[in-house]
Amino acid sequence: MAEVQNTTVKMALDRLAALDEVGFLDAFAASGFVDDWGTIYRGRQEIDTWSSRELIGAQGVLTVTHVEEGTPAQDPGSGQALVVVTGDWRSSFANGPSRFEFLVVDGLISSMTIRAA
């Protein structure tokens, strides 16, 4: 299994694996958002509502198969981190190969984009 090195993303994935909603939400910036197949959930309340239905509330399990880490191509000197995690997603809501792209800014997740892998 591939290992995530970015501490923010690693902590968020650990909280997801533990089904710890509060810990998962704490990894996001106040203005952070989730883009789940084109539907945007912005801010803690919207992310919490979405997660309660489709992520942690759906007893989601991500088996990581591949990790890519770096910086956004448009701003390589910014100190931002781009982490792409690919794996097999299983939950009571949805299943299948998935790609989770995280943008980390100042130690918090600014965005998490989910698509098919």
C-alpha cells in the first residue's frame, strides 16, 4: 500500500479510517471545500452534511493504491502542497476506484476533489 507523506492529508485519511467526523473536518480550512464529482460543498457545515451522508456516515473505507505528492504546477514556489491519492473506495453510498486530490495551504486542506480513478 502506498503511503501519504503530507501530514495534513495523512491525518485526514487516518480520521476517515477511524470514522472520526470531527477530526476529519478539523483538517479543512474554514473556507475549504469538497468537490464530489462536480457538486461543491463549501465550509464546515456543508462538508459535514455531505460527509454524514456519503463519506464517514456511509462507513467509507479507502484502500490507497497510489500517491503522488508535489506542488501545484501554476504556483510551485507557494508552499502549497498538492496530494493525489488513488484507491478503491467502498461504502454504503458508493463504491469503486476513486481519485482524491487534496490542495493543502498553510497546513489545512483548502480543497478535496473526488473523481473516478
